[in-house]
Amino acid sequence: MARKRSASKGKKINPHFWVFCEGKTEEAYISCLRSKYRIHIDIVSKIVGNRITDRFIREYKRGKPIHEKDKDFLIYDADIPEILNRLRGISTSTLIASNPSMELWFLLHYKNQTASISSQNCIRELSKRNKNSYQKGVIDKNLEVKLTENLTKACERASHLILFNNPSSNMNVFISELDNARRDKILEGSFCMG
């Protein structure tokens, strides 16, 4: 059974984000977001890959400190219908999916992509726009700058795409959750100081 986290007297519990993802690219990006937002994000990557289930998530969190404000996310590519259907059946987590791949989300920081695109073409476009050879699982300085500078634009562009279609990404939902958690953390800090 998982242990309950409790707040110190006069303190508010901040949510803990549990992110289950399939690969190195997602892991690298979530690590960047964790550094940027300074929010507790536990990244669980590549352990079970596409075989993830509600039961696996419960078992993974067993014995770890949890709180009812904690949130679970699945961050996966949505290009394989069978895997997408299985992920959509996991009711305990919010599914964050990019079709054809996470690289589409990165590409949305550079341009509005509304036509269907392959993973390979996303990578080709990223390499061209980033003026270097993009590698899966690596967030280089040029890409990191663009992912930070154009985050609002990417969220806006993603919000106009039809989820699970090619192209689409609802990473903007995850970013919104992080923004809310950071805002709450800042408000709590200013409340405690005042």
C-alpha cells in the first residue's frame, strides 16, 4: 500500500506529477520541463513500454509517498492504433498523445503543422529549422531555447488540432497543469511570506 504524504503544519501539499512515458525523447523533454517549472515530476520511462496498465501504475506507486492531489500522466506517441486504444483504456491517468510522435510537439514550436506528417518528416523538419542534425532523445541548446521561447505558440497551435488524428498533440494540457501547479506554488509562497 502506498504511504500518504502529509503537509507540515501551515503548509499546503503541492501535487506530485507521475509521468509514465515510452522513450528517451519524452524522458528528455519532461526532464527539461521539470527543471524549468521546478515542480516534483517523477518520470517512469521505458520500464514497460507500451504494455502499461492501470495495475502497473498502482504497483509502481506502491510503498511510495502519495497524496490525493497527485496526478498521473501517460505521455506516448499516438501513431499505432492498437497501442493508442490500450492507452485510452487506462482510466487512472491523463493520456497526453502526439501523432505521429513527440517530435510533432517540438515542430509546433517552429510552425503551424496542419497537414498529415510522418515521424521521419518531423525529424527532417526539426533538423532543418534547428540548423543541426536532430537526434531522438536529445534536447540540444538550440532546441531547448525554441521549446522555451515558443511554448505559448505551440500550445495555441496544438489546441486547434483534432486529438489522435495526424497531426495532433495535447501536450498543451500537460503544460497547462504545470502552469497551474507553478502558479499555486508561487501563491502559496507569497501567502506564507505575507
